[in-house]
Amino acid sequence: MFGHKAKSQPDQANNRRQVRRGGSGTSPAFSYYTSRVSEGPVERTLDRREQQPEVGKKKGYSFSAFLAGLPFWILLVVAIVCTGKILMVSSDPKVVVVGSTPTSSSYLKPMATYEAAAQKLLASSITNRSKLTIDANGVSRALKQEFPELQDVSMSIPLVNSRPVIYIQPADPGLVIQTTHGNYVLSKSGSVLASLNALPTGIQSVVDQSSLVPEPGKQVLPSSAVTFVQIVAYQFKAAQLPISAFVLPANSPYELDVRLVGKPYDVRFNLEEDALTQSGAAIATIQQLGSTVPADYIDVRVPGRVYYK
């Protein structure tokens, strides 16, 4: 019995140690498993909870940013539209005549003609539809070239309005030339400005007896001839000798005949000599002759000499 008791005590002690070892051995394994099992779902749960709010936050931020920036985009679109409208040029210009006189009105074309030509020029190029690229000088030059009766053409582009304004100034007339093909007004340089349906008042006319066919924009007389006629007309008017007509004879290219009102003779001038000297000689001769009236002509074409018949 004592041996049995003695043996049972060590066995119990060993069992206790084994239990302790087993308890101490299984306890860490259970604890490790438990921690791993418990940590896994917790981490996944936290990940879902963290991810969902982030997605919601991103969507909310984008929509809020869009709403916050909406006024800016609206103002930007409005500014672009307004800028485009301000910079746009209409192809329907307004034509304004400056420096017009009753004489120039007789050979200027209707305003509709100038407006149609300007519309065609503006519509011919897309660059003319913007204030930044429009060739205002080119349009002005083209109109001046197309219409010789215009002395100056300029275009004004309004800052706000889109309709351009074209200012046209008629050329100063020098004289009117009467031919068998019609009547034409000449500039002071002797080029043809336009044809005339009727002779205007207040401008000297010259009868051309040659077969000349005047064309608008073409030179038909030298500027010196136009000036010559104007000087003679002024001198005879000052001497109270009214002139009925100036004539360019067909067979004498440098001769100018002056016909006086109520007189049977012509006064013959040389266009290549000084007009003032010849006018003075002719007027002095007429005054010296007094009641003696030449039947055919008074010729002052030779410098320093006067012939009459």
C-alpha cells in the first residue's frame, strides 16, 4: 500500500506537470489562433468601413466643386460669346458721303451702288468678318479703284457696333468735256471721273471735236490743259468778257479756241505756252480794238505777238 501510494504521488505530480505543460502548450496555440481569427474579420470590416466613406466623400466633393465652379463657367461662356460678337464685323456697311457739292452730286452714283460693292468686298474674304483681321485699307483701295469719281475712301470700325462705316469723298471736278460719245466730268488731273446725263452748272465745259472716246479712270487731257482752261476762264470773267464755249479743234492738238458771247470771232490759244500771258494779250487786244470787231479770229499763240482777222 505504501508503495502504491508512493507511486501515485509521482504520477499525479507528472500529470500535473503534463497538464501544466499541456495547458501552457495549448494555451499559446489557442491564443494565436484566436488572435488570428479575430483579427482577420476585424481588419476586413475596418477596410470596408474606411473605403465606403472615402467613395462617398469623393463623389460629394466632385459635385460640390462643379456647383461651386458653375458660375465661373457660365461667366466664361458669356464672355466668349460677347467677345465674339464685339469682334465680329457685319458685311452690311453704311456708306456716308463727305464733302459733297451740288456739282459732285451730279456724277456720284446712287448710295446703293457703293453699298453693294462694299458688301461684295467684305464678303469675299473670311478675314474681313473680324475686327482683328479685317483689311480696311484694302477694301478702301479697291473701292477707290472701282469708282474713279471718288477722291478718298476710308473705313471706320466701331468699337462696340459690328456694322462698319465707309466714308467716301468725291473728287473735285476740273471741267466737263463734251464729245460725240457723251459728256464726261474730268478731274483736275485730266482723268475721266464719270459720265454725265446732263451738263452741271458751276463748272467749265470744253467741246472736243476729235474722235476721242473717254473711259472712266482714263486720262484724256494733261493736267496742264485743265489748269490752262481754268486760268483763261477766270481772266476773261474778271475782264467781264463772258465765254460761251471752249473748243479743242480736231486738226490742232495744242490749240484751244475760246468763243465769246455775242462775238463772231474766236480767240486762239497755244496750250504749250503760258496761259496768263496769252490771256492778258487777248484781253488787251480786245479792249484796244474797241468798236472794231474782228470777223474771224484773234490769235495769241505766238509769244509776244497778236494776230487778228
